[in-house]
Amino acid sequence: MKIDVAKKIQKLSSSIFQEIVDRKLAAIHNGLDVIDLSVGSPDFQPPEFVVETLSEYAKDPSKYGYTLRGIPEFYEAVSYFYKQRYNVDLDPSKEILQLMGSQDGLAHLAMAIINPGDYVLVPDPGYPIYEASVTIAGGQVYPMRLLEENNFLPKLDEIPLEVLQKTKMMIISYPGNPVTALANREFFEEVVEFAKLHNILVVHDFAYSELIFDHNPQISFLSVPGAKEVGIEFNSLSKTFNMAGCRIAYVSGNEQAVAALASFKSHIDYGIFYPIQAAAVKALTSDFSFFKSQVSEYERRRDALIAGLEKSGWHVAKSPATMFVWAKIPAGFSSRRFAFELIDRAGVAVVPGDAFGKLGEGYVRIALVQPPERLSEAAERIQSYLMEAVITK
């Protein structure tokens, strides 16, 4: 029997992450010790109170049924968290929706909002689900160029009017993935006015909201006046509380957009395991002292990696946020050649920048998911690889 894959799935590019896994496994099979800095899965443990709460409720046999839309305490906890951390008021009953991870929510949002032929403004470089979700929904992607000379902020006045007339949604992410730039309040204010002018739903991916370094301000898009009129914001417990495998997140903001996504999800899932929700409530209503030490450790890791790369003559910009370094590669390499040879020859796994869009060419994404000493070792291996590459040119 022959199964014909749907045309919309055929349009999707192959997963670079699977290709990296295959190369990593091949390198390990060949005897290499691979330092994996590719996938952004936190290696930190969740706070102890999260583990204890999850364990406590998992022992209760009455908590194994469907939770459907989510427990009321979760929505109250998100509202509390947003007020405490970003001074944003949210109505728990109308402006928040629980998700099985922010990627899940982003993928489903396009199917709930986008019709075939609708345009969506997507950052380039940008996280792959942004473009993939639009493609699956039958929409048209218009890439917004994120260039270093513009501080990786899109120039909204460059987007053609004929595109804007067909645009239904735009996706932004600050701090972002793979580009780790921050946006200031003035940019968000510009986005709000732009969205009002062209009747565009703004989707802000804020998954790295608590991984901001060097005392830079944490700015929720929803904290900007008028933002809830035109936009929604995705956030997650995956990176903030190291609960990536729990798959729990949420979207908040514009009531109509939240309702549309809730309607779609009501047809496809039955809610998240109660103990995970209870643990999330505990996390979102904690005293947040946990964040300070976590951010400090990510800063130590970033600085250790960058200092090591400097010794090899590879000057890399210091990430202001997230768990990644977005590094412009040395001249003479393509992103894929550089990333693949690093695995094969140096035993260091990173992600080539072109996996995130055409403008990612010339960069690699490096995840800070190893201790500082391991990152320093990775830098030493990269130094050896670069010296060898220069000699063999």
C-alpha cells in the first residue's frame, strides 16, 4: 500500500535537528565524546517545590482523569505571575489559555486563525515552527529581515503595502530564538500602532522571559498600552522553571484570539495531567528567588564560552538573553559545513543558522546547556578545529 503524504506536509523542510542527532550518534559510534550544544533543553533541575508538588499529586489516584480546559487555579496563577513580573493585568477567565507547550500553541494558532492565501509576517531568522505552522495552515509566509545592523529588529516600513493588505498576523519574539536580541519599549509601541493601522494580529513569543542577562529590563509586549487590543503573548514553564518535558505553557492577551485558539483546541485535546498543572501553579506563585541564581549561572556559562572562543580569534557577540549564543561564523565557511565538521572532527554539536531561515546563513546557534567547564572544553576543541581548517585550506 502506498501512502501519499499531504502536499502541505511535503512543503516542509526536513528537520535539521534530526540530522544533527544522526551525525552526533555517528560520531559517538566512531569513538568521539560529543559535547551537545544543539538542542535547547535545559540541563538544570526544576525547583525542589515543583518536584515535590508533582510527586505529591501523582500519588492521588483521583487526579488521573481528564482536566479539559485546565484547572481554575492555573489561570489565577498565570494572572498573578504576569502582574508580579511584568505589571500586566490579565482576566483569568477570558485572556489566558493553557497550552501543552508554546510550540503546540503556536502550531495550532495558525490553524485557528489563518485561511489559505492569508499572509503572515515571520522573522528571518526565526524559530522553525513559525513558518511551518503557516505552511500547514495554507497561509503565505512573508519573511521580515532581522539584520545585525538593525539590532535584529525588523524594519516595518520595508514591508510592501500589497503584502500588508493581505496580512492577517505577524510573529515576533524578544528575546528570541535563535537570534537572542532584545526589543525596547519604543519598538513594541511601533508594533502596536503598525498592527492597528493594518488590522494585523501580533503574536509575541516570550518563552525566554526570565532568561535576561546583565540587568536588562524584562518587557512583556502586553505591558505596552494598546497591546491587548492587537496581540497575544506566548509564555512557557519549559525554560523559566526547567519543566520542558512537562509540556505546559499558556497564551494570554487579546480575548478574541484566545477564544479562537481555545475553540480549536477543544476539538483535539483533553487537558494536561493534573499533577503537572498543580506543580505549575506552585511555580507561578512562588517567591521567584529561584530566578536570580539561574540567570547568574547562564551568564557564567555564556562568559566562559565566549572567553574561550576569543582565544581562538573567533569574536562572538555576547548574548543579552536566552540560553543561546547566536554566533557569526568565521569567513570561508557555510553554516552547514561549519556545524557538521564541528561534530565530525571536534565532537561539538551546534545548529547551523540556515535552519532558521535564509538570513541565518553565516551563523550558528550554540546552546548553553552544559556547565562552564564543559563549555570551555568545547571552545578549546573549536579552537583546534579552526587551526586545522586554516592549515588545510
